[in-house]
Amino acid sequence: MLSEEIKSHPDVAAILAANPEYLVDGKIDRGETTLVVPAEHIVAVAQLLKSKQEYVRLSTVTGVDWAPAEPRFEVVYHLHSLSRNVRLRVKCRLPGANAEIDSLTGVWRSANWYERETFDLFGVRFRNHPDLTRIMMPEDWQGYPLRKDYPVTGTRV
Amino acid sequence: MATREIIDDTLVVEGESDPDLVRPKRMTLNMGPQHPSTHGVLRLQLELDGETITWAKPDIGYLHTGIEKEFEAKTYHQGVTLTDRIDYLAPLSNNLCFALAVEKLMQIEIPEHAQWARVMLAELTRLNSHLVWLGTHAIDIGAMSVFLYCFREREEILRIFEMCSGQRMMTSYIRPGGLALALPRGWQNRVKKFIDVFPSRIDEYEDLLTNNKIWIGRTKGVGYISVEDMLDLGITGPMLRAAGVDYDARKQFPYSSYEKFDFKVPTRKENDVYARYLCRLEEMRQSARIIKQVVAGIPPGRHQADVPNMTLPDREKMKTQMEALIYHFKIVTEGYRVPAGEVYQVIESPRGEVGYYIVSDGTAKPYRCHVRGPSFGNLQAVPKLIEGTLIADVIAAIGSMDFVLGDCDR
């Protein structure tokens, strides 16, 4: 359920006006706005935020692993609007079994490397990504280092 | 006489039956990861048509050390040391961003004295980083002597860091809750002596380069990339400002009392390597202005917030007061708990936008700490920057980005 405080946020109003199903949750905490979008709608919401709400910059994309909780993964997008001078955090929750989400490279080209990094370190797959390969780890690396079940220390077998 | 012509992608020498002389027209060239002029382990795959680059692909990750994973295994107190090691030219900027993020999570205010000291240190870091950039960038393009002058001034900055923290580079001086130690006795004189001379030293660099014909020839009109591409590809910092976008987190999202200082954000319109050079030089002058304001008007006060369970107590108190000793023991052995929540703190580092995304689950260790390094965002634009240009311009173009591979790979 969305609180009254979050409903009065201009970005939230714009998203809800387009389609009420685009938002499942949202909060304003420590002066920062976080919106939770269903994974299947992320491209539509991103396009709307870029064209209507002037979020021209995608600052970063990353993931959070909440294992053993379900949905296990969160993909976190940080947006920045130069003209409105505001920032926004958009999140999608993904299941642990088959973590897949549409790529945002068609909306912001900067998503390319950030999504590759998230894929490399969390194993989240981005559909329609032009070059979804490992970026930090060697190409033949097994496992996804930033997952919580991946040990911090140890030798490569 | 055999005639040579190019059919499709193959160079054909007519009347020549030797298959070795039939070669593809395009050549693939591997630049790095140990190329001496790339400053770090960046590998560039280039496809050349003659001397023109038709395709480029940067390959990164050679310096990936899993810093984000390591954050999760260390307490917030220990994590400060990791932030030093992300960007070896701007350790204090990373210290500052991490400290601000943790303070935002804990919702504590730190004394003005410490905030102003942080501003001074962050600006000295900017000078330090820009000096190394200028020196190495000039060497790349063939101006050897600038490097020596830049490192002369940089040495003085490193000595100031050493005076404050005991370390020249891995300072860990800005910590959540304030500074590690109070500013040392006599810091004002030391900084003032340096900063009074520094603007004339910038004039010296300008004498060597700004009207130098070779410098202008190598940098003017080189490395153009449109503003739309820059924003779309995630470029920040002086590169963006040299294209006319006046985005600077110090002005747009003021932190650590930057709003109280009088300084300008220099921008240029030309959007080439030369404009980025002029932009960074002007930034150095503005940083010097800020540092002067700090030295002249720093408010008196403590170097740490009054949060005894988070900031390490003074040495003297530890020897005489039981509570101080207990707090010290607890901070060092278990760390301090940070309330659950998440923040994304952004600051303006010498290279552009640094962002720390910290997720806390209420324990003494970050649940997740993501670092948005400016070099990562900037390097993504390398293909756009150099495709279609000459190979001789690659070094000038990527040098103007001022990236640090440690910051990119983390």
C-alpha cells in the first residue's frame, strides 16, 4: 500500500497516472525517495521517467542479495535529473531461482556496463542486453562473487 | 608493376600470386594492458583502417579486487581503510563520501569545524589529483618538464596530508563522525604558505602549455563527444563541464558546508581536450580560493561529533577515564551499530561523481556497499570518443578523461 506522503511525490503521481500497476511500493527515508517497480514494467517506467520526468542520467545500477529471503534479488537504479536537480532510486525485486529482467540499455546507454557488472557479480540476467558478458571477473570464472552464499575468503578450486 | 587496390575488406595486389600479400584491409591493434602511456591496466582493442580507428572496445577488470565484497565482511570503522584504496589519487574524497553516507544513515551532524576541515582536505585532494593528471597528460603529449613542476607542488600537498594523518596517501583521515585526529598544531601556517604561492605556480604551468603551439596542435579539436552522448553514457566531472554543462555536486547537492563557500564552477563550450585542460586549471584556482577561505575563517570547535559510541576517544581520556576505555574497546572489537536503511550519497571528486550506496541491516557491518566510481562511467564512453579519429589522438583523448583504473575496477 502506498502512503499518502509518497503519493504526493511528483514522480509517483506521473507514474500512477500512466498506469497504477507500475508501482508496488515506495518510501521517503532520510530525504531519499525509493520506488519499487514490478520487474516486467521496468522499461516502460524508465522510458516514462526519462521522457516525462527529465531523468536524463542513469547514475548507477547495482544489485542487493537478500538470501535466503524471497524475492531474493533487488536490482537498484539511481537516476538523476539535471534540470530538476533531484535524484530517485528505483528498485525491482527478482526471484532467486531465475533472476531475469529487461535491460535498460535502450533507454540509457550507460546501463550497458552497469548491467554487465550486476550480471557478473550477482548473476542477474538482463534480457536484450547487447553484450551480456563478464566485465570484472575473468571470462571463465565460476560463481557470482557478491552473492551472500559466496565466501569472502578461500582459494579457487 | 603490380597495382594495389582494396576490394571489400581485402587488399588485393594484382598480378601477385603470393597469398601472404593478400591481407585484410582492417587491422586489429591491442593497446595495453601494459602500454606505458595508459597509466594503469586498461586494455583497448582497436580496429584500424589505415590510421583511423573504426571500432574500439575497452576491456577493464584487471584491477578488480572485490572491495565491495570486502566491505560486507568489515565493520564500518574498518571499512574506511578500503575507501582509501579505491582511488589512489583521491583517497580523502572517498573517505569523505563514505563518512557522509554513514552519517546520513546514523542521522548525526558533525561540528562545523570538522566540516570545514573536510572541505579543505577534499580540495587539497582535488589539487593533488589534478596535478598528477596534468603532469602525466603533458608527458603523454610530449611536454616532459611540466611533470616535474606538478610533482614539486604535489609533494607539498602530500606532506600536509602526512602532517594531518601520518600517511601520505592511504590517509583514512576522514571517518564517520568527524576526523580521525584533531588538525595538527601549525597546520594553518603550513597550508597558508602553500596556498599563497600556489596560484603563481598555476601561472607557471600555463606559461609552459596554454600558448604552446605543439600543445594546442595536439589538443584543440581533439576528443569531441556531444553533450547528449556524454549524459547518456554517464560521463561526469570536468569532462562534462568542458562541454558546457555546469553540473557539480558541490553546488547542486551541497554537502559538508560547501554552500558557505564562495567559488565558481568553471565551464567551457569547446568540448575538446584543450577545453578540459583549461577547465581543470581553472578548477585548481577555485580550489585554492576555497582553501584560503577555510584557513581564514574556520570556526573553532571539535574535530568529532559528540557520539561516544561511534568516534574513538582521545588518547588522554582513555588513560584516565574508564568509560572512554570501554567505548574504545567496543568500537575496535565489535564496531558500532548503524540503523537499518539505505542511502546513496554523492560527492564531487576530482574525476566526477562519486556515489556510495550503503544498505544497512542494523548491524555493525554494511549489508551492501556499492561504489559508483566516476572512472567507470567515463570509460564507458571511450568508443564514442575515439571512433573515427586518428590513432595518434587516442592517448590525448583518453588522457583528457583522467581515469584511475582502481576507481573503475574496485
